[in-house]
Amino acid sequence: MIGGATSPGARRRLPLVVWVLGAVAFLMGTSELIVVGLLPQFAATFSVPTADAGLLVTVFAVGMMLGAPVMSLATLRMSRRTALIAALLAFAAAQIVIAVSVVFPLTLVARFVAAAANGTFWAVGAVVATAAVGAGSSARALSVMVSGFTLANVVGAPLGTVLGLALGWPGPFLVLAVLALAATALVVRQVPGDPPARTDIRSAVRSETAVLKRPSMWLIYAATALIPGGLLATYSYVAPLLIERAHLPSAAVPLGLLAYGLGSLAGVVLAGRWGDHRPLLVLVAAVGVLVAVQVAMALWGDDGPLTIALLVVLGAAGLIVNPVLVALVVRATDGGKTLAVALSTSAFNLGIALGSALGGVALSGALGLQGPPIVGSVLTALALLPLAGLAWSGRRGAPALLGRTVGEPPVPRDAGDIRRSADDDRSRMHHIPARGPDPRTGRGSGR
């Protein structure tokens, strides 16, 4: 691929199963994000400070971080459809427990279970989506799954927040439980019923872990932790930032969530358009925008309209990175390994846990309401280090990291490279040395 050329795979219509997985991602994303808009209500119900109520975000992230790799190994002998069904049923049960809980620790446990189910869904679902389209269109397929999460920002979280404010916060979680059960039936009908794996479990585990020996995988995981971690350090505390710092009414919180969600939707569209061709360029640009936006929020967050506008840009830059990072994992593992994708989910949520926790510490400390965006900008900027390592790895022989599908020839960088490549091909055909500088004289050898 040269420039922004579109591959043939990118022009094909995506299979229905990809859209089904996007719909499930919408439900799970709504459950994850709805807490952000209802933190003051949770704090009031359980008589805890708002910063402590933020543990509902942190615990969810920890549940996905630990649950995704553990469940990916535990379900190796299951068919992928069975694993998705089990995840949805566990998710529905957790929503019911959250809705009826009367003590904060039980609510935290239920959030952990819901997160483990969510992590299982993303680990298995990403492999199913990629297998349906091929690695060359993986970012496009994964952008559909992430767009389900994005629509949760645009529609699910604001609507759930309005419902929670009007009827009490348990209401949205009961609705999510019912919808998750309906989604289970949809998965049964549309997700292919591949047979359970019959390979020896030890061999399967060795196959899954072999790719983790590649240093580039851990650079991807580092970026996957730092970028969302910086984003969530700010976004987890959007309600107090809007109400207490920008002095907007509580009714403005759903508007802020909607603004963030609309930006997120734009980011996912851009990821699907550019993520397969120039992934590292997209990621570096997104990091730069995120840092600038969070610095602006730290400096001028007392301006309500400006803060709402900045949330749009925050969502766009923040959500463009998710499908691109997961697609890099899929490409780097030659089509995707469940454990490798699960660890991507873990890294993502490690960042969320770290970011939301550090944001809460900053909020409660001397920095006050300026703390979350300051912490977020620092964490995001640190992601430039692993991205630089990935760029170096891509030029040293990992073409998928630079946007080329495994097995695709390297893209010539200039006309000189094209001529040298042609010379090399002719030389191999005639069994004579290629033209180039004489190692003894440094001058061209000629013929």
C-alpha cells in the first residue's frame, strides 16, 4: 500500500457477525461508562466521597485487566460462541446484583464480575471479528466493535444518566440486564458455532504464549496502557469537572457525555479510514491532540462552553487509538491469538485503572479540580516513548507495525529505492552481483 490506497479487502462489505459484536459492545460499553455520569448519586447512596465512588471505575478496569487473560485461557477448550454466551450471561447477572445492592463492597464485586465478562467478550470477539474479515481489514472490523462502545458514549451513557437521575441509579442497570439476555439470543443465531478445540491444553497455551516473546508486543501494550490511562484520568471525573469547576448544573453532565461521545464516534470513523494504512502516524497525532486538549482543560476548565467543546476533541482523539492498537496486536501475531488480544484488553484497563486512580488522588490533593487533566496529559505524553520504539521496530523488519499486512512487500520509500529493488531482482535472475558501491573503494562497481 502506498499512501492512502485502499486495499481490496477494505472495499468488501463487512459480514453481519461483525455488526452483531458491535451491538454487544454497545451494551457492555454503556454499563462501563454509565457510572461516570452517576458518581455523585453513588456517593450519596453509599455515603462515600466522590473520589471513593470513582473506585467503581477503577475496579471495572482491574476486572477487565485480570479477567481477560485468565478467561481467555480458561475458555481455550470452548467454542468461541460458547465463550461469548457465557460472558453475556455473567454480565447480565452482575447488572442485577449492582441494581439491588445496598452495600458499596458488594457493588464493587459485581462491577469486577461484569468487567471480567466484558474482558472475555473483547478478547474472543476481536478474534471472531478479525477471522471474519482477514488481518488486512482488521482495523476496519475492530472499528465497528469500538463504534458500539462509542455509541455507548453518544447514546447509552447520556440516556442512562438521564434515566438514573430521573428514576434512581439502579434503573439503568436493570435495563442493561434485560438487553444483555436479548443479546445472548442474537449471538446464538449469528455467531458461527465453531467446534471446541480438541488440542492438548498445554500445546494450546504454548502456542498462545509464544508470540509474547516478541519485544514489539510489549511496546504495543505499553502504549495501550498509557494513552487510555491518560484519557480516563480526565474523563473519569467529568461530572465534578463540569459541576464544581465549570459551575454548570447537573443537567449539563449528560450534555458533556454526549459531546464526548460525538467526538468518539468521529474518532472511530477516522480509525476505520486510516488505521490500516498508517497506524503509527495516527497514534502519534492522537497523542499530540490529547496532550494539548488536557492542558487546555487544566488551564481553562472553569469556562463551561469551552470545556464542553474540548470534550468533543478529547473523545475524537481518545477513541481513534483503540481499534488501531488492537489491530496492531492482531497483525503482529499473524492474524490474532486470543491471549495476545486479551492482554491488549488488560493493558488498556491497566491504564484505565492507573489513570482513574491517579486522577482521583490528584482530585483529592493540592491540585484539586485541575489535577485530573494534569495527570492525564503527563500519562498520555509518556506514550510517545513506546510509539518511538514501535517505529524503530517497524523499520527493522516488522512491516505490520508500519501499516503493511504480514506477507505484503515493503513500501519503497523513494524512487531510488525502487531502482535499487529492480536492480536486485535483475541481479538475482542473472546470478551476478547487484550494482552498488565497491566495499574496497566506495565507488560504484558498474558493469
